[in-house]
Amino acid sequence: MGGADSTDQNGGHRAYIGSFTSGGGLGVTTAVVDPATGALTPIAVTGAAVADPSYLTLAGDTGVLYAVSETGQGAVAAFTPTAAGLAPLGAPVGVGGSGPTHLSLAGRRLLTANYTSGSVSSLPLAADGRPEGPAAVLAHHGCGIDADRQERPHAHQVLPDPSGRWVLSVDLGTDSVRVCALDPATGEPRLHTETALRAGTGPRHLAFHPDGAVVYVLHELEPQLTVCRWNAASGRLEPIGEVPVASEGPSGAVRPYPSAVVASADGRFVWAAIRGTDTIATLSLAAGAEEPRLTGVVGCGGSWPRDLAADPSGRRLYAANEHSGDVTWFDVDPVTGRPREAGSVAVPAAACVVFGRSL
């Protein structure tokens, strides 16, 4: 793979695709996005620079790309975008937890949700953006009713709220969402409150409505979306209802495992990726942000859609299909919100897609 092409230089965005190197992935793939069609053209990979970079996030101010290393000795790595792809920014840094599955930025701190150890970590960032240790770690406690999947805490996502005052962590193992504040001096996550969700549902990821007052929590162990009110002043999350993200199938049908939830930037739709059934569900918010309604389901274009992302224009969705080893993109109908498959590109063991500026 060579350097960036003219599309990258003339206004197109870049996409960065995480993968599981333990499953044949090539590390983080850098791809150019065609602004007219949404098509991805890979130009570089990081290879063995970091093991299992399954989830990524970008710093909007510096452009630095951060990746988890979803391994037993959990770590994070940073990369600087270059014309040819990505350059490592220092060595990977341990997070003080195992199996980190998600990371996000909260000010000058890098946060990870550590699935295997059931904890959330916070690391400071140096002036050039590289993460530094040691990590400040908040351990989750508790379990759920599913003996196979909820024998202990399993933090799956950690995300700052739009106000920047709070950090929310979603725990599949304890059927709950924790709200934390970061200590202003040490960056240590401190528990503020914990919101219980229905037992056995296994919450995995959440997304905020653009108004910042409604949260959608997607469950992995049941194909359900919990709608919550969010009060940024008090730092409290209030569940108000559940909505299915999959139609009832026949007895003995493939079990659905929802994975990722996305709210449209214009606040009109919510989409959910569902593994097992290999589908993407569209929910309309025509009746209001608190009343999503399932309006359609389409194929994900591959197998086992681990992640779903909207592009910067809001006109397309991208599914990272882990088992089929591809990223499929969809044009979104502006009236119905229904995705229409428009193309795909091979990316072995694809796990995550994020978008950055062109160089």
C-alpha cells in the first residue's frame, strides 16, 4: 500500500479501522474516503505495532489516534497521522486492567473500559498527546443473573457526557451504568451514582441524543434498547422504557447479539448493529427523542458487525464486520433513515471504524 492519493489531498476524509491481530487482522488500517461515494481505499496498515487494536478514538484538536490493545496485559497505543498512514507516538502504555474494549477522551485524560478485569482506567496525556502511566483505576463490583456472561463485572464502554462534567461506564456483567467524576488533581475516576437496568440484559454500549438529555443504552444479551433521561446538572441517569431492536424470530432462530448503537447528528434516527442475525436496525425518532420506534432491518453486508459508525456528513453508515473481514458502507435514506448497501472493502477481522481529517 502506498501513500495518500489525490482524493485525500482534495477534501476527502480518512477512515481508521481497528482489527484483531489475533484473528488475522493487520492492525490499524488507514483508508481514504471518497467524498462523493463514501468508498474506502486502504493505503497503509500498522501491522504488529500493537496487538489487537480493536477500538479506536481520535483527538479532535491534535489528530492523534488512540487504540486499545485488547489483550490480557491491557494497554493503549497512540499514533500520529502522516501522509503515508500512521506513525507510532511512543510505546504502548499499560492501563492497569485486562481486556480493554473501549476508550475515549475526557479533557487531558484517556479513559478505557476494561472488560475482562471489570474496571475503568484513566491515564494522563503528555503535551504531545502520548498517554503516560501509571493509570488510575476504578474497579467495578457486582455480578448478574447470567452465570456464563455475568459472573463478574465486565465494563464494555466508557464515555464522557456532552457537558464534560461526568463519565459514564456501561457494564455488561452488572446490568448497570455507572456515573463517575474525574478527580481534578489526580484524574482518578470516582463513583457518583450507579443506575440499575433490567437484570440479564447485559448493557454493552450507549449513545447520547444530540440534545444531550436522552441516552440510548444497547443491550448485548437481549435485543433491546433502554431509553434513559440524562440530567447533566445532577449526574443522574433515569431509565424510562425499552424498545426492541429486532423482530421476533421463529423458535430456534439464530440468537441476536447487539453490538453498537449510533444516534444521527440531526436527532431523527437511531441505528443498532446486531451480530448473529447480521443486521442493522433503524429506529425512528419522529415521535420524539424519548420514543424510538423500530421501522426496519437490513443486512449488514457481511458477518458479525462488531461496530457501526456514521461518517462526518451524516449521510452514510459503516459496519465493521469482524467474521467476514470487511467494512461495508451504506447510503442513508434522508427521509426514512433506512441504510442501503453501497459497497465494501476487505479488512481482515475488522472491529471498529473512526473518521479523521485529510492531510
